Amino acid sequence: MAHSIAEIAKALNAEAFGATDIIVDGASEPASAGPRDLALAMSPAYGEKLAEGQARAAVVWPGADWEALGLEAAIIAPRARLAMARLTQMLDTPWDIEDGIHATAITDGAQIGEGVAIGPYSIVGKGAKIGAGSRIAAHVVIAPGAVIGEGSVILDGAKIMRRVSIGARAVIHPNAVIGSDGFSWVSADVSNVERARATMGEAEANIPDDPSWHRIHSLGGVEIGDDCEIGVGSTIDAGTIRATKIGNGCKIDNGCHLGHNVTMGDHCLMAGHAAVAGSTVIGDRVVLGGQTGVGDNLKIGDDVVTSAGTIVLANVPSGRVMMGYPATTMTQQVDMYKALRRLPRFLRDKVGSSKSGFNSKPE
Amino acid sequence: MAHSIAEIAKALNAEAFGATDIIVDGASEPASAGPRDLALAMSPAYGEKLAEGQARAAVVWPGADWEALGLEAAIIAPRARLAMARLTQMLDTPWDIEDGIHATAITDGAQIGEGVAIGPYSIVGKGAKIGAGSRIAAHVVIAPGAVIGEGSVILDGAKIMRRVSIGARAVIHPNAVIGSDGFSWVSADVSNVERARATMGEAEANIPDDPSWHRIHSLGGVEIGDDCEIGVGSTIDAGTIRATKIGNGCKIDNGCHLGHNVTMGDHCLMAGHAAVAGSTVIGDRVVLGGQTGVGDNLKIGDDVVTSAGTIVLANVPSGRVMMGYPATTMTQQVDMYKALRRLPRFLRDKVGSSKSGFNSKPE
Amino acid sequence: MAHSIAEIAKALNAEAFGATDIIVDGASEPASAGPRDLALAMSPAYGEKLAEGQARAAVVWPGADWEALGLEAAIIAPRARLAMARLTQMLDTPWDIEDGIHATAITDGAQIGEGVAIGPYSIVGKGAKIGAGSRIAAHVVIAPGAVIGEGSVILDGAKIMRRVSIGARAVIHPNAVIGSDGFSWVSADVSNVERARATMGEAEANIPDDPSWHRIHSLGGVEIGDDCEIGVGSTIDAGTIRATKIGNGCKIDNGCHLGHNVTMGDHCLMAGHAAVAGSTVIGDRVVLGGQTGVGDNLKIGDDVVTSAGTIVLANVPSGRVMMGYPATTMTQQVDMYKALRRLPRFLRDKVGSSKSGFNSKPE
């Protein structure tokens, strides 16, 4: 991965200064950089640390006096994180998946495209199609009939269940499971959940004659567009009679969940542990913060952003920034929160001390 | 999976009308239905879409004028979702698990019942018992001595650890882990967690002489009743000196967690990412919404329902519908929430603008 | 596992009374104890149940009249849970991992220490080092170049990715994934997330010309100290240009997540489903309650404790006990919560009934 400063600057669409023929083969924080590392000093705070390390060259912020920082060469990047994307891509090495189909892989009856790699103990079912150039690591299961697009990477232990179609250039991280059964149950009579929803919790609970739950099977599978990533251990359940759908360019972090029949648009992000319940429709370019929960059967517009931990229990129009439980706009949440912080003193001044306890035991 | 409309109606306990000898082999939403699909148009909104598709027959709502909707045959289902359960069961195909024990499966010393299927690379330990007719997919691990009841399905990558007993007709979804170690740690001296709990956060933190955590081992295993499902990647930890217990007919979604020593009654539902901490007792027919958290050592009565995202930190009597953090009844939560929404304007009117910031930095 | 009462008392650093030569081979709750079980009756409530079982010996609370409880022998333990740790360790059996390297394990080019056990279908990559005495169960993947310290246990289906180093005496539970890619994405232009953060949600959403997300690769790997446990299905993402770091003696429960570049000190605990976002620094002896979320780029001091479900969105000084969303000190949260419970009646008395609805639809 050795590159000259000039080469890197060109790849980053950035300007290079000084001894641009210096060769580096890694990136490092300024303080720990060795002489063959490109230091990343994209703000003055990091610039100060250059003296603690041995970097000869660094990526610095616009306007930095790189010579005064003791550097022999510098790259100036106007948008630091974008430069990071290109730079880390250049310096990375490919996934550890050996070429060819490992002797222990089971692929009878599958359609394996040109140049596909399949690792040890992986299984590709009858009639499954693996697009050209895709790389499948170890212990992967791809069910009969599933389709993987060209140039995709399926990492160790991922399971692609039946009735699933994934587009080109996907990255499916370890232990992700796509096309699992939807969680959809119905009782013979109207259940307490249905009653609670219909009455906002006012209905008396009922002890049913027949408490058993009947499974609604998932016949609809999952369709995922191109250029998507699904994080470690994330799950995308199959739809009931039509596919659960994810558009193009969506990136889903570890431990996320999309319920049955969910439709997600293009270029969405879901951070760690976020979850969307069944049949909800998510627009384009939506960003769900970590641990966000979105209820079932809702409509979330385009370009919505949620803060970490937001619990969305109602439809959200396009373009809103949401926060809280239940979610409101961030602006309204901040307003309510500021008021709540003032409330204890206000009530003490107005009414005197409280007798209500903390435990949320219903009265 | 081809069935006549008459056959389907009979299976659904529903009435059929018109050309009930029409054969269908799939179900579809009205707009996308082909001529061999049974359209599902269980409300007028869906009925309107029938004209966009090619369905000759549909399941319609009670009172629908099916002939006016352009159908040749119709099934009228009084409880739509219950009909969905039966219908999707009829139209589904069995799991992709081949008959017999795959050559790569390791089953030495296990007791394998009649008609059991075991997929590639699965391992069944010494002394483990697999009930007749059970089907085990690929990459499954069943530890020595574990017991699986008759007619169960264990899907790819699931791990059934030692000291676990699962009843009949279970479905264990991919990568679920049952019987993992409880998370139970103790320090030599009273820890800051114990002090925080005892004083509701009033105690000063203490830097312990010996900060190391000693593991309380999990000797008690897990016992699961009949007709349970455990979702993808869900975990059920072993009890300490007695089993963690789940009753009959419980259905647990993806990414859920039951801690050590939990006791759960019959016919409970847990939606995605819900979690119950150690030693809590959950009654019968309890429904925990998605991302619900229930604290440790609590008692949750029968027929309790929680909203998505509820954090339960105290005991809950039977029949309550709970919401919020900390959880209260939904009624009380709505009352508090409505008041909180009015609070900012009220305080501005009464006291003037606030100076308190949003960031939750302790003062 | 047979031990005399005298032996057990010695191991627990506790005093024994009566017929201390009685042999037991298990532990049990008092009511279900057989004659060869040591009953655990560490409080009077449990003491009462001894009569329902057949225990001849029990661990009892300080001051208990063990003879009056019908026992022939007793152990008195001053700190009950610490005694449980030692006792359950004595009574436990080793993990079910057979000695030696299974014929189906793939270990070409790996450095395997003395006495290492490796189970069926596990894979250890080229140049990976496994410390002496470590035990690796089935279906484990250890990537090329990864390092596992001495005396560690890696359980079924765990994946140790490239650029990962784990210290001595680790326990990695089933399906945990360490060293997965960080979730780090950047758009060509300033995104709506960046704008929402910079303006606390006040900025108008913008439809970008180029909505695609560029991946920042994870070159930095993961370094984990000695004596750590990582729970079932938990994920620890690799750092960007330096390692994600976990100190010594940390215990992480099931379904947890540590983002890229996180630094965690020594002797921390994370309970089930807790998550820490990228680049956050966690001090020593921090305890995160179940489902706690900690935002990115924060500093959490030493000895911080969070309640279950806490969402931390700002820095936290050492020693705080935190709760709520957004997190405050528990003391402040209780104060606000008590006031909120009084608010609906207060407003009704002062202003009259509300017209604002419950649904959090932005206005």
C-alpha cells in the first residue's frame, strides 16, 4: 500500500505541498506517527501533536502553516472526513477471502458467477445465483433460490435466507441474517394488545378463552438494491405477501432490525441498534440515530433525521429532525426539556414540597 | 401449493362465493395480483386497488360487494388477520432442510429421534436428545446433554448450549443462542452500583481497593416449554442454581434477551430488541413492545402490555398497559405528556424566558 | 464435583458449623434441595423454605440459628454474592470443548500455543497466534494475524476479525464479533445530519446533489486487555487509524456494541444491549446499565454508573450516577420526574383542561 504524497493528494482531489515524493504506507494520529506514516492533523489541536510523533508528511486543515508544524510535505483537504474516506480506501487491504471455491464449500446446483470466491464451510443452495466477482467468506449460508448481485461481499456467518434478492456491490457483515421470518402473530379473538391500541390503554385487560398465537407466515422475501451494507448481526425480516424492500445505497449498522413489509428508500443510514417495526415506510436519505425505534405501520418522509434513542410513534413529515420518547421535533423536545428542568423549583416555590414517590407504580 | 377457492375458504372457516373452483397458487396485494393469485383486499382501501391487478378471486371484508369489485369469486373473512395466518400457512413451503443426516454433521453419541433431519456442518453433542421429526438446519450447535422436543425446527447457526431443554414444536431462528452464561458479577466489597441503588444515586462514588469482578457461574440451564419460537440472534441466559424458564406458546422476536433466572409464563410475546434483566418474573400472556426493557428482580403480572420503548423499573400488577421511561400506565403517561407539551408556554407566560441550557451536564 | 462442607467453607473464606464432613455435589434453592445439595438460604425468607426441601446443609446469613432451621451443617457467609461466585465456580464443570485440534479445524499457517483445543469446523487464519492453553469451540473464525492471549476461551460461532488482539484469560461468548468494520460514512457535501447537529435541529433539510455515502475504512483494529468477557452476539468495531481499545477486567453482556475508536478503561461492566457510539472515551470502573446508549465523541469519567435505559448525550464527570433521556444525574432525574407527575393536576387547577393531543405529530 505504499503511495507517494503526490499520488494520495491526487486521489483525494486535494493540493499537495513540499516534498510530494515522500512515500508513506499507513495513516496515523500525529502523536503516534512513524516516519512512513501520513499523519492526520485536520485541525489545530491535532497539529500541535505532530511534534510528539515522527511524521514527515500530514494531511492538514485549510490555512495551516505546514512548514511551521515541522513537516516536509503536506496535503490540504477542504472536507476532512471526505478525504478520510478516500485515504483509508487507498490504504486498506482486501478482505481475507481466498480466491476460488474452498474444497469444503457446498454449492451443488447453485449458479456461481465468474471469479466468485467462496470460503470454507459455506453453503450455497440449489438455484441460488451469485453474481460475478462476489466474495463469500466462511460459514455463510445462502438459501436455495436466493440472488446475490455482482461484486458483493458476504462475510463470515451471514445467513441469506430464501426469497431474498440482494443487488450489486453489497457488503453483508458477519452474522447478519436477511430474509428471516416476520414476527406476525394473531389470536383467535381480539387481543389485549389490539384493545390497548384502540383505546390508548383505557380498556380493561381480558383473559382470552384461547390464548394461543397463530403465526402469519412470511411468503414475501426481501429485496435489497445496489450498494447497500448490512451490519453485524442485523436482521431484515421477510415480507408477508410482498417483499420487504430496501433501496439503493443504504448503510445499516450493527444490531439493527427491519421488520416484515418495511419499505426503505434510497441512501438511508441506520446507526447501531436502530429498529423499524413492521409495514412502516421510510423515505429517501433518512438517517436514524443509534437505538432509534420506529413503530409499525408509520410513514417517515424523506430526509428525516432522528437523534440517538428516539422512539417514533407517529408519522413524520419529510425534512424533520426528531428526538425524544415519544418523538417530537428536536426544537420542541429542547423546549419541553428546558421547561421540565425548571419545573421542580417552580412547583416548590408555588405549591410546596411533593409527596409523590419516584417508583412508577401505577396508583 | 395450488388450492381452489373452496378449499381455502374451508381452511379459513370462512364463506366462499362465486366461482369457488378457481385455482390459485399464491397470495398478493390487489394491485400486483396476477390471475393465479388470491388478492387480499380486507378493507375498502385495498378493494379499490383490485382494478389495478388481475386477480379473479380475493379475500374481502364482511359486507363487501365482491361482484361490483370485478371479482369472479370471493372469500369473506370476519377476522382478517386470523384468515391471513391460515392462508399463509397453506401457501407456504417447508423450510429448506433436506431429509436425513448430512454427511458432514457430527452426531456421535447423541440420541437422534425418528425422522430427524440434520443439515451440513451441524454438531449434536454426546448425550443430547433430538425429538422425533425435528429438523435441524446448517451450522447448528447442540451441546452435550441438551434436549430438543419432537417436531422442532432449529435454524442455521443457532446454538443450544449445555443444560438446556426445549419442548415440542419449537422454532429456533438463525443465530439464536440459548443457555449462554448469565451476566452476574460481584466485587469483593460493596460496589458503586450497589451503593447507587441503595441510595437512589445519592451516595458518593468510591474507588475500590480491588476493582475486579468475580463471575457467578451459571449452573442452572434453561427450560423452554412447548410451541415456543425464539427469534434471530436472541439470547436466553442460563440460570444460576435453577433454570431460567419460559412457559408454553411464547413467541420471541429478533434481537431479544432474557437474563439469568428469568421466569416467563405462557403465551407471552416479546417484540424486536426487547430485554428482561435477571431474576424477573413475567406472568402469562404478557406482551412486551419492541425495545422494551424490564429491570432485574421485578414482578410483572399477567396480561400486561407495554408500548414500544417502555423501560420498566418497578413491579407491574396484572392487566396494566404500560408506557414511558420510567414506565407508568399509558393513561398516566399520556396525561403527563400532554401537560409537558403545555409547560414551556405556561412557564414563559408565568415566569419569563429560561436560562437553563439543553445539554444534560450535571451542575 | 463432590465437596465436603468444610472444603467449601474454606474455599469461601467462611465459617462452617456442625457436621462439616457432609458431602454435597450441587447447590439448590432451599425448597427444591435434595439431600446431596447445598441449599442457599442467605436471607430469612429463603431460610423459611428449607423445611420444604431435603437439604442437610446450607449457606445461611450471619446470625442465623441454623440448628433451629433443621440443618445438620451450615456455612455462614458475610457477603452472600461473593460466596456465590466462589461456590458456583467450585461446582461448575469445564466448557464442553474437547482436547486437541479437531480433524475438521483449518489452522494452516497459524501459530498454535501449547495445549490449545480447537473444535470442529473452526478456522484460524495464517499468522494468527493462539496463546497456550486457550480453548476454541466450534464454528469459530479467527482471522489471519489476529492474536489471542493465553488461557482464553472462544465459544461457538464467535468471529475474531483481522487486526484484533485479545489478552489473556478472555471469554468470548457465542456469535460475538470483534474487529468488524466501523460505521463511518461521509457525503460529498455537508449532510443533513451534520446540519441538524450544528443547529440543534433548526436548519432546513437539504436535498443533496449527490446523496451517496462514502465509507471511511477501518484500518485500526481492536485491542482488548486481559481478563475480559464479551457477551453473546456483542460487537466491537475496529478503529479508523488507531485501535478501538478495551482495558483489563471488563465484562460486556449480550447484544452490546462498542463503536469504532472507542476507548474503555479497566474493570468496566456493560449490561445487556448497552451501546457506545464511535470515538467516545469511557473511564475506569464504569457500569452501564442495560440498554444504555452513549453518544459519539463523548468523555465519560471514572466510576460512572448509568441506570437501565439511560441515553447519554453529553460528557459525564467521574463518579456520577446517571439516568434518563437525555441523561442527568439520577437525583435530578428523580426531582424532575416527581414534578412531572404533579404537573397535570397543577395545570388543570391553574389553567383548565388541555387541548393538545397525544400524538407527537410536529405541528
